[in-house]
Amino acid sequence: MDKDKIKEIAQAQVKNQKWNAFMQQISDAAVRTGKIAHATFELTALCTLQCKMCYVRLDKETADKIGPMRTAKEWIDMARQFRDSGGLTILLTGGEAMMRPDFLEIYEEISKMGLFVTVFTNGTTITDEVIEMFRKRPPALIGLTLYGASEETYQRTTGVKGFENAVKGMDRLLTIPNLHIDVRFTACTLNYMDYEKVQELVEARGLVLSYDVADMASVRGAVSEGRALRLNLEQREQIRKHLQKVSAPILDAMHKEMERMPKKELPNTSYLTPIEVKKNKKVEDPLEERRLHCRAAAFGVYIAYDGRMYPCDTFSEPYFTEPFKEGFVSAYQRLQEIAREILVPESCMKCKNIDVCGPCAARLIAEKEACAREGVACSFDPI
């Protein structure tokens, strides 16, 4: 990559970091005060792809059994309740949110409320109508996930030949000036070998690639083979080292850009956790080590397609409330009480591999339930 291109990407990344830092300040204030700041709306659990490792996607038959999707009118009203309770940022996701025929209606009405709206997509649903709407009312961020660098890999990983459509969708989004696009590669054993080509494809478009590891056990009845498709530590390290190497010149250019900035303009992307808040207030808690160390329900919520509100997208029953029945504010307040009682399984705390799967309570609870359901042992790689 030539120097001018590196500088261009670095400048865009510094701008994005400023935005991220601004969002961080909002969420930190929410964590500190116990107020709501963010909501995720899962508009549908259905998707244009059938990713074998997806921990939330449902097939239509299962989704219909669990409960019907909420209407556009209901989602718009819920967004209004969220805003009126002090909310500022909202994520529209799925499944694939934009496969809903009424997505643009939902998006436009929510964007009129003055909320910062983010949309997650796999890129296969970016129509001319979507581009027209995003030009008219640009989202704060588009999160676009790629699953490989060929139709063959997409077929193997997602069950669909969606590569060409995904790239076309990304290229369409790039026609919108100054649109903040975050491109990530979700890796599992079926597609991780494409990571270099995916990175090259993204870099050629002046974007920076990040990556996620698909290793969550399924939640809320999802159809998933995620546990069987986990990368081992060597494979993860392989991807991490490559992306670290190719991003080094960009990071260096970003540091040079920031050195020229006034100190007050430098982005601060550190964040506050509920545990830190408790420590600052000198609250003693003998179960602190087993409680939620993330910010689930501390500043935001996840509302699933059927209307249930969870602390985040990785929780299942019984950790939910019902905002469409009791109203947003009441549901959020009750959910905070529920979240305060959620504990990491005691058996996980004693496990030698706890540092591999991390302290995420939702992740560990889902894993333990999957072990019981499937009659097999935890499959996280030991260090």
C-alpha cells in the first residue's frame, strides 16, 4: 500500500476513533449514573445467510414457535419510549435486519427521533432503496460482516453463495460520502484460511478489517454448530499476527496524526465497568468475582425479535423482561435487578481454562447449558 493511501486510511481511522470516544463518554456516564443509553433491536431472527456457527439465527419454523416478530409500529413506539427514557444510541440488527420489507419504514421513523442509529448487516440486502435512504439519513455506523473471500467459502460457511452480493453491498455503501463503515471477518474452522484475502479485499477499498471468533454456544433456540467449529489457539494467533502486521503502518500513521492534534482533541477509548463503579463507591461484595464484569444491562439492553428484553444478545431464559407488555422503563428497571443477581457458574470459576473463555457470564452459562443439552464436555481449548 502506498504512503498516500496509508495516510488516507489513518486519517479516517482517527476520525472514527473520535466518534468511538464520544460514544464511550455517553456509555460511561450511563454506567456511572445507572441510566439507559443504548438499545439493540433484533428486528428479525431470520437471515439471508445460514451461517453454521451463528449463535442467534433461527429458522422460520423455530422462530414461529417461539413467537411472532413485532410489527414496525411496535418497534417505532418502543424506540420512542427508549428515547423518552434518556436513550441516545440504537442498533438495528438481526438475523439480517434489512431483509424485513418494512425495514426502511422502521429505520426512517427511528432516525427522525434524533437517535444515533447503527445498522449491522452481512451486505447482501443493500438495495438501491437502502442506499437512497442512507444518503438521505446516514446512520452513525454500519457494521458489515464478511465470511470469506470466495463463493466456495461462503457456500461452505453460510450455506449460501453470498460472497458476490456481500461485496457489491459493501461497494454500494462506499458510494455514500463520509459513511462510517466497520468491516469485520467472523472466523471459524470453515473459513479462517481466507483471512489474508479478506483483509486484502477490504484494504483495497480503503478500509480496516477487524475480526471476531465465532465460538459462542447457541442461545434462545438458535440453529448452530458453533461449538464444533471453534478455532484453536494457534489458528486465532495466526489471524491476529497477520492483521497486526498489515495494520502496523496504519497505526504508525495514526499515531503521527494524533501527535499533531491538540491534547483536548485526542480520543480516549477507555471505558468504565460496573465493577469499577462499585469499587469507587467502596461497595463490598463477596460475590463480586462471579458477577457481570461487562456492561450488560448497565447502560444498554437487547430486545429480541419476539419482544423479550435481555441484558445482551448472548443471554437466554430466564434472564429477560417484556417491554412490549410492561413498557420500556419498567422492563429496564426490572432487568437491572435481574442482572445484579446473575453469577458465573461456580464450576467455571474453578476450571483451569477460565482464562480461555473469559469471565463473560452469558458465554459461560450458554456453554454449560450446551454441555448438558448435548451430553459433551466444554470444548474451549486449554492454554
